[in-house]
Amino acid sequence: MVAASTLGVLAATLVSGCARSVAANRAAKAPETSVPRIAIMSAFDAEWQALRSATQITGTQVVNNRTFYFGRLAGHDVVLLLSGFSMVNAAMSTQALLDRVPVKAIVFSGIAGGVNPGLNVGDVTVPAQWGNYQEQLFARETPQGFAPSRVTTDFGGYGMMFPQGTSVTARNAPPDSLVRRFWFPVDSVSLAVARTVAGQATLKRCIATDRCLDHTPKLVVGGNGVSGPTFVDNAAYREWVWKTFKADALDMESSAVALVAYENQVPFIAFRSLSDLAGGNEAPNEARIFGRLASENSAAVVMAFLKALPTSAFGAESRR
């Protein structure tokens, strides 16, 4: 039988040992999670394989069953993660990251549907602002047509669907004050750097010897992008999106990340390469054919952007 005093010593020793072990683990992780970093995000694995392969990964952390990869890329301290598909996952993953890691800026890389009739599959777009175009009011139908109420934007509707501004907290106002906002601008410093990298990234035309685009992809910086929770493969809707928003591209995540970045006052920019034309061509949707090409073209531009981005671009207190 063990004496009570001995048990007390053993318990104290175990507690002390556990405390040292926890402290050691925390100390080991501190360099990874305390260093201010640029976050590199994509929606799904195929979109960021080239970027993850190029990153010198020094550690990982799993949060909500998603892995954060910490390391160095193109001379910058970075953290890479997948947002998951669609608006809710993108917003959730972005906020989870910002709650745990000091993030200097967010860079999103991935594919999108082309809206601008002057752009083609494989082109890379870097919009100057993003809007949540599928936050909508479904209007009451009357004998005279649809009668929307509580309209918060000047945009015309698509049938019964009328785009609304997204509710965000008001700057320089009492807590919980809300305003509606449609466009969320990207970081001006990042956009200026993106303009300088045209010609520095090699954009692919082919995924195989017999699978080539009939044009040379290009980089387009500026303009508009829109996001919503639906995959669009409809010519009429695409035409309305172009007419209404003059959007170069549409996707399912970017404006959600832009909104979270805006609320947290973290610089944001998104690079989106066109994998398909969102229903704007007569052939079947090309995303399954040229999705990987588009992903690699976006990643190539992101790499050129990071190499051109000064390490001092975002200070410790960098805010938009």
C-alpha cells in the first residue's frame, strides 16, 4: 500500500511533468502561430497543389478538421489553408484562421466562371472589388409584374430575384450598428503589385498534347468579381450578370472572404483563372477539362505576385 505522502509526491510530480510537457509543446508551436503571415487560401485541393508544393512547410495545425500549413513561400512567411466550397465554408474558415493566427493579408487563388464576353478559359482575373450578388430579395409577383420591397441596391432583378447589399457593421459607429454594402474593395497595395506582374508568369495553353486552348491566356487586373452559393452554367443568367454587374468572373467563395477581411480590417486580394464560361458557350461546361489548367495559371500569377511583393508591404498594423 502506498503512503498518502508518496501519492502526493507522485501526483505533484505528474502535474509538474504535465505542465512542463504542455509548456514545451506550446513553446514549440509558438514560432509557427505567433509570426505575422500572409494567408494563401484556395477552395479545394486541386487549386493550390502548385502553391503548396512550392512552400517550405515548417509545421501544421488542424483547426475544425482543416489543416493550416505554416512555412515560407517566395520570401514570405505564409499560412496555407483550404476554405472549402461555397460562401458559408469560406467565411467560416477565414474567421477561424483570423481568430488564431496573426494574418497580415489574405491572398485567394483558384478558378472561376468567366462572365465578361471579352475573356476566355485560362485567363486570370484579379478584380478590384467583389460583390455578394446572390444575397437577394425574392419579389412579390403582381399583375403588373414583380414588386420588390426593401430594395437596397440600384441593380435590376433577374425575374423575381433582386440583389441586395450585405449587412456589415458600420465603421466609426456604436457597436452593432449596421449598414448595407455591396462592393468590397481589394487591397490597393496588392492590386498595384498585381498590375506589375503581367508577363512574369507563364500561363498554360495545354493540359495535354491533344487538349489545348485555341488562344493564349492573359492576365486582367481590375474590374469586378461576384460570388454566390450556386454553380452557374446558364447562358441567360451569365448575360444578366455581365449586364448588371460588369463582372469579369463569378465564383462561390471570394466575396465571402472579402467580407470577413473587411470586417476584420485585413488586406485581401483574389486571383481567379477562368475554368469555364458559366454556360456562355455552346459546348458542354469545360470546368472538368480545363479546371487544372486554370488552377495552375492562377497559382503561377500568385507566385509572380508574391515574388514582386515587398516583404514590408504589410506592416504589423497593416489595415485597409
